[in-house]
Amino acid sequence: MAAVLEVFDAIPLGAYMAIVNELRGRVHQRHALAGILTGASAEEARKAFLAAAKEEGTLLPPMTSS
């Protein structure tokens, strides 16, 4: 559970909300935020999740081909 919370802590939600606010009147706010969270923060969330999982020891070692 801590790894999941680490992912959400790594997302700069305030900055994303500022961008979404600038789009008010052009697109639905919910849709704009969803697009930002799935697109722009995907890499940040992946990095945060991997770091948290590694710290907790729940990260599996990378697969190697034999």
C-alpha cells in the first residue's frame, strides 16, 4: 500500500490543475486532467512506483533471456 501512496505523492497535481484551469471553457476539466495524468505523468508515476517497490523489496528482478 505504501508503494501506491508513493506514486500519488510523486505526481505534481497542483501544477497539472493549473494547466487544466487554463483550458477552462475549451475542454471539460475532467477530461483534461485525465489526459494529463495518463500521458504526462505516466513516466513520473512509473519511476516513483519502481523506486518505492525497490525500497520495499517487492520489485522482481528483471527477466533475462537464456
